[in-house]
Amino acid sequence: MIWSKWARAVRFSALAGAVLFSGGGAYAEPAPRADHHMHIQSALVSDWLQELQKAMPAAFEGLSGDILKVRAGSDAVHELDRAGIQRGVLLSAGYMFGFSAIPLAPEEIARRMRAENRFNVDQALASNGRLVAFVGINPFLDNALGELEYWSRQPGASGVKLHLGNSGLDLGNPDQVKMLAAFFGAARKARMPLVVHLRGAAPFTNANLTTFIDTVLSEAGDLPMQIAHGGSFGGIDTATLEALRLYGNAMERKAPGTANLVLDISAVAQLDLSKLPGVPKEGLETRTPDEWRAAYVAQMRKIGMDRFVLASDWPALAPPAEYFAAERKALPVTDEEWAALCENVAPYLRTTWAAQREAALLRP
């Protein structure tokens, strides 16, 4: 959701609602079958955010107080009902306690991570199948593989959310690349799908993304993979389009790790990066916001609409009903393409995957 230099600026500015389209009260027709990117949080995260606000007050200027509030699974279900959506994917913020702005002892990071992940999973379990829970892990912490193993055996834990911007990933760092590749391989063995926010403050170059695709993503094998924010950190710039092109090329050549790869397009069409503080503006003036969106959709068509899933990143921008009404206006797709996007669900939500995962976990 947040927590790195550029990505932090993007997320906080988005939360302020400065560049939203007006969504109105009615939900989009047709409505998505699933919202693939939602967040709830316990008092642990709310209290931590309040501490962060004291340490970094400028980052919270103009924000709605909703970001600081506890949100339960019942709140998520209420928003899904308002939007006419069947299911929602809850992505735990348990990873964020390793964020360096507020240093914590390793054992305290581990304690809070486990507790927040438990909150997320329990809320999903209480939803009668409406919600699916992903736990949040920082793959560079000492407890990462232990946390992955623990949750792979727990009812209600359907996968892992990695916020690699928050976790300080630099794909130019060979040691980090090696650790991340090992985590992807472990997730494949544990049959735990991954939702990955990749872009942060580190250089987001073609060479670095190629390293990710060839060295890290390849370790996922046939594991369901979801890249958040359309391959970037929200909004559209040249680096976003280049990332999408590289993912598309990898899918076309059936590169390892891409068999069950999708991209969620949360906060892509509805953010104008030229209006956000802290984001490099170089090159953004070469196209209008409508032209950036048209270029992104052109790449979507080339790759295939079946590789994209709808997601709101609630509560970052707006409740799902308002978000998807605005998305339908912002995203320059045809009615037929919108209907197809609404029907798309990530592989980890399909009954076939659930059966395969259960069978794999029963093997000695």
C-alpha cells in the first residue's frame, strides 16, 4: 500500500484524493466479480501509523483520517455489497513493521507481523467465503521463511503479499535478488500464491526488471502470481509502460513464472503522476493523462485482457463502488472489454487452484 520514497509520495497523495475522478454513488455496470486488492487493519497498524504520523507529519498532510482507522472484515464485506461485488482479497499490512522510519527490535517486528496476519486471516475466515486473506511478509527479515512456512499450514491463509518498496528492495543489489529468489522458490514449494508490489524508490530500469523476471519470477514456476498496480506503483509513466512491455514479452515467450501471472490495475488509470509531489516529472509532460491511459490500454490489448484483474486498493483511493464507477470512466476500454475485465479472476480464486493446492499440501 505505501512506504518507500517515491511510492510513499504516490500512495499518500492518492489517499488525499487530489487526483481522483468523480465516481458518484452508483456502482459500475457490470460490477467486477472480485476486488483483488483491499486492506483492513487492526489497532496494531492504526497505532503504528499514528506513530509514523508523528515522525513524518508532512507525509500525512491533507489525508483523510480513514487511513488511521481500524477496519474489519465486516467493513470490507459492506463495501463489496455496496459495489455489487462477490469477493474481495484482503492483503495484510503485516510486512510494514519492518519499515526503517520507526525502528523496532527483530522480535517485536516478528510479534506484530504474526498478530496482524492473524487478524487478517481470522477476518476472512469469518466472512462465509466472501473474503480471501493474504498475509504480509518482508522477505528480507530473519523470520521471513519461518512466517511463510507457518502460514502455509494455517486454514484461511491463501497467499502472501510482498510490498517490496516498503521492504527496501533494490534489484541492483545481488544479495537482495538472491534472497528474494529464494523466497519465491519457497513460496512455490509451499503452494502460497504471491501478490507483489514491486516498484519503490530504487531505480526501476529495464535491466533491473529483466533481472526480476529472469532471476526471481522464474523461481515461482506455475505458482499464481499477481503484480500490483499494473506493474508499477500507481499512475502511468514511461517506466510503467516499459515494465508492462517486458512482462508482456515474458508471457509471450512463456517464460518461467508467467504461466499463472496476472497484473492488477489498482490506482493505474486514476492517478496523474504529474500532480503528485515527490515523483520524478521527467517525461510526464510528453503526453496528456488521456494519452498515457490510452498507451497503457494499448499494451493491455497486446498482452490480452485475460491477464489483467480489477482491484481498488481500498481504502487508498475510494470505496469500491465509487472507485469502479470512476474506473469505468477513466479506463479507455470498450464495453465488451470492460465486461471481460469484470469477469476476470486471478488463478488463486479459481476452484481448480484450491483443489491443486490442497492435494499438494497433503503429499508427504
